[in-house]
Amino acid sequence: MKITVIGSGTGIPVWFRASPSLVLSAGRQIYVLDLGPGTLRELARRGISQERISGVLITHFHPDHCADLVHLLFATRHPPVLKKRTPFFIAGPDGLKRLLTSLEQAYGQWIQLPEDLLTLVELEPGIDIVDLCPQLTIRTVPTGHTPQSLAYRFQTLDGKALVYTGDTVYSRELIDLAKGADLLITECSFPDEMPVEGHLTPSRAGDLAREAGAKKLLLCHFYPEATSHQVALQCRARYEGELIVSTDGLDVYL
């Protein structure tokens, strides 16, 4: 597996961090984790054509994590794309289907795709999903950021594990999900001295990784108030494993 950081920022526009999105490459499959505004353009900049996406997995429905769903559906309807597009899925928390229905009410036929091309999947926390992604088992738990928000664990047949929290609070459920992960990717929105309810600070992110026994920690989802140097120092005080502060375009291999 390989992770590519497409957007390490938030919904606050800054020139050097795009909105939240990651690409998980597993064999020949490409999965996009969260789809913040501008993600499709960022994918194109990095040579990843949107029609190659095998699936999209959304953590929650805040616009900075899912706004480019509209762009994805609209672009897929482009006749040259639609003609050769292979089936793909969009998965996420409870409410995903209601969201897509509401978007269709707003945009009409311009984002409607053939039923045999797109599958919508609402994921149930705590249940292993083995038939969604080839060679991968997926498990989710709630994160407490919103009533529907989910964190994801992706595990290969040989036991390699990747966990992506999305926006989250610190919790025992999340620690259990991330147990022994080869790579834990977690948000780190604000510095320790500026805690915001529903998000992790660098120290709390370090606590999470340490208690889960994660081998490698990748921090992302930085508001402008959180500088890379500050985040690294505060997290390092709590976590001794390999620590990476994400930047857009970074590749991390498992």
C-alpha cells in the first residue's frame, strides 16, 4: 500500500495546503479518502486521472471533506469519460445516500450516473467489510467529530494495516481500531495552546499513536494556526515512533 497526501489542509484556503484528501494505492486499485474542494484538480496535477478511481471513502459530511463529490459525478458524465468508465463506489457513514439524493435534487441529471456504474455504500461501524476493496478488509468506528463521522482501518491479507481517522476526538474506540497499525494517519488541527472541541491537538495525536502502538504516525489536517515545526515538537513529546508531518504531494509507503 502507498498513501499520497493530496490535501493536508482544511476548509480554510491557503496556497500551500489543499483541502483534505488522500489517495490509497493498493495494487492496481486507487481509492480516494475524503474529497475536499479542488481534489480532482489536485489529482490531475499529480498525474492521477479521476476515471481511474476505484472507490471514494468519506469520513464525514463537512464540505471540506466531501465537496468535490459534485465535481466527480459531473466530470464522470462527460461523454468520453462515461463511455470508458469502469464501475466504482462511493462509501461513507449513515446519511451518504440522503446526501447524494439532495445533491441530485439541486443539480438534476448533470450528476446522475447509470445504476450499474456507481454503487453507494453506507458503512456500519464495527463490521468487517471484505467485499468492497480487493485484497483489503475495512473496519470503521465512530470518531465523535460529528454524529456520523467514521475512522477507517484498511488491512491487507498479509496483515499490513493503515488507519485514517479523519476529524476526530481522542477515544478508546479509536485506540482499539489503530492497535498495531503500520501507519496511523490522524488529524492535528490546532496547536496544544488552542484546543478546539471535536479535533485533536498534537499532544493528543501523540497520545493516540503511543497508546495504539502505531509504528508510524502521519499528521495532517492543519489549520493555519498550526505550523509544521510547532506541531512536530508538541507531538514528539508524547510519541517516540516515526513521525511525519504531511505536506501536499508526499508519498508514504507501508
